[in-house]
Amino acid sequence: MTDSQRPVRVRFAPSPTGKLHLGSARTAIYNWAFARAQNGTFVLRIEDTDPERSTQENVDIILRAMNWMGLTWDEGPEVGGPYGPYFQTQRTATYEEALALLIEHDAAYPCFCSKETLDAKRAQAEKEEGGYAGYDRTCRDLSADEVAARLAANEPHTWRLKVPLDHGPVRFTDAVYGEMEFPIDVMDDMILQRTDGTFTYNFAVVCDDVNMAITHVIRGDDHLSNTPRQVLIYEALGAEVPLFAHLPMILGEDGHKLSKRHGATSVEQFRDEGYLSDALLNFLALLGWSLDGETTIIPPAELCEVFSLERINKKHSVFDPKKLDWMNGVYLRELPVQEWVEAAKPWLAEASVRGANVADGLSYLDEEGASQDTPLPLAEADETWSAAYEEALAAIDEDRELFSEIYPLIIERLNRLDEIPAKIEYLFWGPNIVLDPKSVKKVLLKEGARADEALQACLEVLERDDLPWEAAILEEECRNLAEPLDMKLKNLLQPLRVAVCGNMVSPPLFESIALMDPEDVYTRIRLVQDEVFGTDTPEA
Ligand code: GLU
């Protein structure tokens, strides 16, 4: 795609002024995947020149997020490399050198205009027809003697690029937007070095890309308007202009730029919400790039083989959280059981710390799904959910097999890791139960459904000594009740589901029952019978 025969070197150049946001993460992914696909080098460069907003904490967050996503860099912080240092604040000497070169070639000149003068001129021009067209080049043609004298007198000055007036349009190739052309007369003599000695973004970034032998600049299209200016700097430095690829924005479903309003926006937030890094990476890769317009599952390793700049979309892309959830579910189901169990651990641990009150015996969820003390005598609300989670956590290490058996019960309907605790906690409630009031109303108290009868009949089946505690057998025996009781299967089995699992949307019922202690199951059913039907069923 480029005439250059240079080995492919790309860079991701975040400014550590915040977390790693989705847009930047996608830029990182494209650079990384392109480098891998081309057997090139992926450089990470930290553009920390904004002293007010750049922090070490943000650097750490960015590196952590990239490591979590598996976006390993070949050169950069922590790993070093032959073109370092990889922090812009440590590269000032190279900018000084580049500026000296421009001065030597009469491609840069000092400007002594004060900020006040420039501001006043701009304000005046904005009032006039045609508006402000950039710096009026007052200092461009000062005589050599005057320049020498004013510099010798240490008069405050900036250094500006001497844009060649006979240049013709500025042209460059963009892998996404095609051949680009900008008229030269809108390019003003931009500042390269400020009065305080610091260098501007446009200058520093070009110096770095030149000195780091970058061949392809892949970045957000918010930088597109900077590019013609940067091309002029490359030319002034006598350096080869890289091939550019400006990435269209990622928008929210409402057509607005992604922001907090749209939910999570940083990579770490997605990690904390239970997404797998490979799924997030796959999802982001497809926000603006496609393999063939159809394939949706492209794991990172494959992306590294098939990624190409040609298939980056010109149109902005839309962030669809439902698609991400779906994709995460696909990746979750691909995880080997043991890895899944490991991945579940921190979520259970977190849930156990978070905790919530659960009554001893029976309690209810409130509208939001948190458990609530009930006014019933059974409910002595001094236990916590934590107990259930702690037990689950202990079970992971003590009884891996149990978790392998839980896995198929929930994996089909699981989209995110953070859903695991809520989906499995009922298995660890022991002789207690937490009831969902909606399920009580809709199932147990359903008019004419004879839920009390159904529940009692199922309990009697479960209590039979002659039946092994196995899902298929218990299920068959319970189903057989439908005919003699003249009851629809749904009316027969839903009450049992609510009485054992607490709600009507739990994972497969009999498989769950088979994983639980029979005595706990009986106790739960009786608690519900007493509470909801007020029946004092005789002990079996
Ligand atoms: N540091 C710039 C940013 O974070 C990127 C500059 C570039 O890629 O050229 O937006």
C-alpha cells in the first residue's frame, strides 16, 4: 500500500490524560493487528506533554488495560527498544535537534509577536470579511540582522514553520479516505516551539514518527485536520511521509459521540462489568473494520492474520451494547470449563464482599432484586448473601466437579461473568430460600392453578426413598403426576421451581435439584408451603 520498502512500524500514541477509552482502544487494536499481520513492529509511545492533565496513574491504567486485552507492544514503556525513550517528555533533545535542522535549512523562523498582539489581530480579522486566515507572517521576512539582534537580546519568541509559498496543494494518501488534498494557502506558519521552550503536538508527533521510523500512522480521524500540517513538517525535515489511516468515529446508538451517557466507556469498566478481553477485542475490531462483511467471530489470533487497512470502513460505526453482550456470551461458551471456573472466582469473591441481607430461613427480594427482611417469624435477618457466595467460593477449590456440573446449567444463558453469582447462588442457600415476590404472585398464587397441590405432590415424589437422587429420574416421576392430577406440566412444575430456586426463571430445575442436598430441598419447599399457603403439612 505504500511505495516505501521500509519494514512496517506502527505506533499507538495515547496521551495519558484519562483512561483507555473505547475509541483509543480500537486504535490500539488496529495498530497492533496491522503490525502482527505485516510481521511489523508495534510501538507504544506515551504522549505526556500536557503537564496539567498527564498523570502516572493514567499511564498505569492504559498499560494495564492494554495488557489485559493482550495488546502486547514490541517497543515502549516497560520493554524499551532501540528507538527510545518512549515518553515524549523524555524526547526534548530530539525535538531541539529537529528544530535546529529546520533553522539551518531556513525552514523555520523566530516570531517575536506577543500573544496580546496575535490575539488582537485575530479578533480584528474575525470581525472583517473573510475572517481569520492564520498568522499574518509579520516576522517571516525580518532581516537576518534584526533576527540576530533580537535573539541576542533574548527577546521572547516562538519558532514557526516557514510554509513554502510555492508548494501547491498538500497531498497525502489515506488508507481509509483515499488521496487527500488540501490547498496550501490555508496552512499558516504554525508554531513548532512555544515561547516557554516547549514543543507543539504537531511538531513533536512528526519528529517522533520520523525518528521512530514509523511507516503507517493509524489514528482517529479527529487528527485528520492536523495531517496536512504534519505533512509539511515531514517535508521540511526531508523525511519520508508515512501512509495514514484515519479511523472514523465510534458513535452511540443515538448518533452522538460516545460518552458516559452511553454506559461504560473505558476498557477497565468493561472488564469490571464481566466482559472477556477477547470478546471486547473482537467486538471493537469490528467497529469500523470487517473481514468480509459477514464474519462476526474473529478471535484475536485470527485477527492478527487477516487484518488489513483496506477493509476499514469510511462510515462511522455505532456501538451496540447488545451485540457486545451476545459476543461475550459466545466467547464465554468457548471457554474450557476449568477456565470458566477460574474466571467465575473473582465474581463470587466480589459478591461475597458486597453481601446483602438474607434472612435465616425465608426472605423476599424487593423490587430491585435485593433481599429484604420479611415480617415473618421465620425471617431472622442476620445472615448475609455473603454466606452463599463464600460457600460457592470454597466449593470452587474444594469441589471442582460441582462447578463443572453447574457450568452446563447456566452457560447457555450467560452473557457476562458478573451474572454468575446471581445465577448460581440459589444452589448455595442451604436450607434457606429467598423468594421473588413476582414469582410468588404469578406462579404460587395463580388463580385456579392449584399450586399448593402441585407442590405437595412433587414434594412427595422427591421424598420417596426408592428413587435415586438423579435429575432424569426425579423429573420423570414428577412429570408423571400431570395425568393423575389432571394438570398442565407448567402448572405442575413451576411451583416446585419457585419453591426450590426462589423464582420462575432459574436454570434447569431437576439438574439443579440433583446438585443440592435433599434435606435442603425439602426444607425450602416446606418453608414456602407454610409461608404462602399457610399449610402445616405433616412430616413425611
Ligand atoms: N496523542 C494523540 C492522542 O491521544 C495521538 C496522536 C497521534 O496518534 O498522532 O490523541
